[in-house]
Amino acid sequence: MNQAASAEALTLAESTARAMFSRDSAAHALGIQITEIAPGQATLTMTVRPDMLNGHRICHGGMIFLLADTTFAYACNSYNHNAVASACQIDFLVPAHEGDVLEAHAVEQTLSGKTGVYDITVRLAATREAVALFRGKSHRIKGTVIESLHDAGDAAQK
Amino acid sequence: MNQAASAEALTLAESTARAMFSRDSAAHALGIQITEIAPGQATLTMTVRPDMLNGHRICHGGMIFLLADTTFAYACNSYNHNAVASACQIDFLVPAHEGDVLEAHAVEQTLSGKTGVYDITVRLAATREAVALFRGKSHRIKGTVIESLHDAGDAAQK
Amino acid sequence: MNQAASAEALTLAESTARAMFSRDSAAHALGIQITEIAPGQATLTMTVRPDMLNGHRICHGGMIFLLADTTFAYACNSYNHNAVASACQIDFLVPAHEGDVLEAHAVEQTLSGKTGVYDITVRLAATREAVALFRGKSHRIKGTVIESLHDAGDAAQK
Amino acid sequence: MNQAASAEALTLAESTARAMFSRDSAAHALGIQITEIAPGQATLTMTVRPDMLNGHRICHGGMIFLLADTTFAYACNSYNHNAVASACQIDFLVPAHEGDVLEAHAVEQTLSGKTGVYDITVRLAATREAVALFRGKSHRIKGTVIESLHDAGDAAQK
């Protein structure tokens, strides 16, 4: 997708990401940052904090999922059409620990009609070792990201 | 599992859950509460907070995953043998909204050798409507939950 | 589903299964047999034949998948609305060998709008040991099983 | 993997595939053919036959799975270490019809210790359209493909 992306599509992807991110409470709460956006693609990072550890004192798999799922969301919403996850599958390969910087990269495998499939790889930024492989299926719903945010804003002001 | 659980196994499951919960930073950060524990089973609840919403203003799928994954963890660790998730799969059925109380219930489908499969259903507590279906595969690792916590505690004091 | 199924729904499920089975070339090629049908449920059996073995001389995982997937199809089509699989996930627990009789049982976990989720357990008939756990997501498409077969039959005669 | 594969590794992968294929009853029954083998990679083809159709007269999803799963097997066994599938996940994108030639290509996403993850894409050979996306998790077991075939041959003669 990325190679052939027009400047216009790239600008739309970036604007859409900015609009989503401004309201993405969960991403902010987790300290997730966007490092790259393109049509159908996204790269996000998150640092493993003490409050992300589980009872075994390794990073909660759910936190790794959250980073992957968020990256998936930015990739599948990059056309400014609202899309949500209908199903996700994750394989955990190696544990992550407190202080690790995790980098998640999403690529679009297929997008046809309302349905897309995206693969997200979560890596340790320091060593590039794969921590988890995530596959998400997206479903396009009504509305656009940027306009719906305006609408939601209007509604909130009433 | 539950029906045939001896009083001893039930006590062990409860003690193990208490030990895990005392150190489960992620669960505390999300306001997750344990409502029932038995060998191979667990029921946990979580209320959808504003900071759990995504850019579409519905509960982040990753937060629903976190609840399901945490419930899975309590079920598969209930024998006091350390176990971690090796793979998870989730299907999202209907969205959850701010203020919804979500209840996740885990049942053990199979446990053989080091590997188990657990099914977790996340429901809206108010209506019992299923929000998500989660299937997790567990892998037993070295150590026990209660002893490893002691060990970790000792290590931390040094 | 089954408990509350009216006699009418049960009859429809059985008629639908008969109509599907009469045209199910793959099921016949594999020697699959239907042992029970109810609304949202199905039980099918298959005996592992020499031509179902893989290069390791155990039953090809794909053959176990086929049995599970077929059982899924009979369960999700049991309302006489055409439905197809959109995604499937299978965990292989223990190998099956030549001569083993496999029994697959499908239960409906959820059905809402056009989408359903079904869990299929494949067991060794002799010992009831679980061989594989399968989860399938169905999507309702146009047409009904019994009418579409009539239509297809008409078309074939022209 | 492929780029860096030594001539020796490539030869081993090809020999291993030949040894597996000579005993792969299921592949032969389905008319599956191998078109390319490399370390961690495989490309196989299958033509949709009338006996591969389901009750809706489209190619049985289980047959598409079988092709993908077989391709997965050749990729994950390409190092001549016996490996079997522990879990598989498939998303069906578009239906395939009688006479379609399906091409499945497997790539290794990760291989660490005894566990690997492989992605297989099944396409219509004529149009390159993706029919299904498959992700398989492999588990290395005892023995080697080529030696175990010898052993099995010896055992069979007794």
C-alpha cells in the first residue's frame, strides 16, 4: 500500500491519525506514541511500565495486545472511514519486561469491501526481537473518523 | 472441573488468586475485581471508564481483551502452577460503552500436560448479553504462584 | 438452543441437513456421517482412513479440520438460511491415527444478526478424549438451503 | 529466510519435501502439487474438483484449509526436523469455484526453539486474488523427516 500511496492519501492518513489520537484516552493512558502513519500502515511504540506487569512480574499479555490492537486501529482507520475490530488473534513469543520499549508495526494484508485483515508485529525496539504476532480483522462501520469527531464534538457541546 | 473440586483444591485456587491479585498491578489499574474462583474457573468484573474508550468513543477492544485475558490468567493459574498465555483469540460481538459493568467468566476446556485451553465469555452484567468470546491457550512454566511470589519478594528485599 | 427448540424448528433443522447432505460431495468423499442435528447444533462422525494420513503417518490436521468445519456448517445452516464460514480457528490437542473414529459436536455460542460463533469439539469416539477444539464464525448470505438447492437443481436441468 | 539460504539448506529442504511427499496420502488424494520449496518456505497448488464442493456448491472451506495446512507442513518441516501443527487460524476472503487453480505460499514469520509461526496466503492462480489467509503455529517433535521415514519403513516391514 505504502509504496503507491499518493501524497493526498498520505496526508489523509496522517490527519485521520491526529484526529483519532486527540480523543484516544486509552492510548494516552498507556503512553502510546505514533511514530509513522501511511495508508493501511501504522507504527506505534509503548514503554513497559510497572503498572503494566502481571502477577508473574512480566508485561501483561493484555498490555501487549492493547498496543497491537491500537496500532491495528490506526492502520485500518487510515482512510478516514470508521472501522472497528471484529476479531483478533495474538501469539505471544517471548516475554517483555519493565522498561522495555515495544514497537508495533501494522501492515494491511487485504482490504475488500467492508472487511480488511491486518498483521501487526510487536518487537523489542532495542533488539528487534519479535515479542508477539497479532492478526486483526476490521469491519467498516458508518461515518468517517474526522467528521464523526466533529459530530461528537458538537453533540458534546449541547 | 468445578463440580468435582475438592475443598482442598478450592482453597488452593482461592489462595493462589489472592496471592496473584496482591501483585497484579494491571488488574488494579483497571479496577478489575474477582467475584469467583474455583479450580480451572474464574469470574472477574470491570466497569468501563472514560479512559477505556477509543477514538470511536466505545470501549477499546484491548480493554475488553485485558479483562478476558486477566480472567483467563486466574483460571489457568488456579492450581498454583505458574502458567502463561501462549496464544489468544477474541471475537467482538457488540460494543460496550462508558459505565457498563463487564463480567468475564472463564472455563477450562482442556488441560493436558503443560498445555490448557480456556474459554472466556465477556458479558454485560446488566443484560447478560455477550460482548466478546475469548479463547486462550496456556503454557505451564517453572515455579508456583504462591512460592514464586515469596521468592520475588525475597529478591526485592535484597 | 436445543432444549427450547420447538418440534417445528427441529424438523426444519433435520430437513435442512438432509438437503445439504444430499449435495455435500466433500462429506461423502470423506465418509462423514451425521448422527444428530438440532437448531444450532450438529454431531458428525468420520473414521480416519489411510488416505487421511500425513507425511508423519498421523491423521492430517486438515482432515480433522474438515470434519470440524463440516459439523460447523451443519450447525450454522440449521435454520435453513444460507450461512458460510468467515473465519475458523483450531487447536490440535492430541494426534489421531488410522482407524480412529472421530466424533465432532457443534454448539452455538452466539447468533446475532448475520453473524454467529460456534464451538466444535472433536473427540475420539472410543475414549471421549478431545483431539481438537475448533471455533468458527459464520456469516449469513442470501438464500435458503432448501430453496437454493431447488434452484440449483432447476438450473442444472436446463 | 530464503535469501540467505545456503545451497546446502536448500538441498536439504528439497530432499525433505520429496521424502514427505512420497508418503503424503492426503496431498495425493487432493491432487496437490509442490511448485517451490526453500528453508521455511513452500508453494503448493491444488485445482478445485467437483468432489471438493460443499452444500452451497462452492469450494469447501475445509479443502482450502487443507491446501494451506499442507503448505504450512512443507514449510515448517523444511529443516528435516519433524514438526506438527499445534494451532491454525484461517480467514476466508472470497469463495473459490470448481476448476479454480489455488496457489498457497508459506512464509516463516518466526522460529525460536521448538515453536514457529508461519503465514500462508492462498490465491487464485489466474488473478492473484487472495482467497484465504492462514496462520499456523508449529511445534517441533522428536525425529527427522527423512530418518523417521526410514524408521517407519523398517517398522512397517516387521
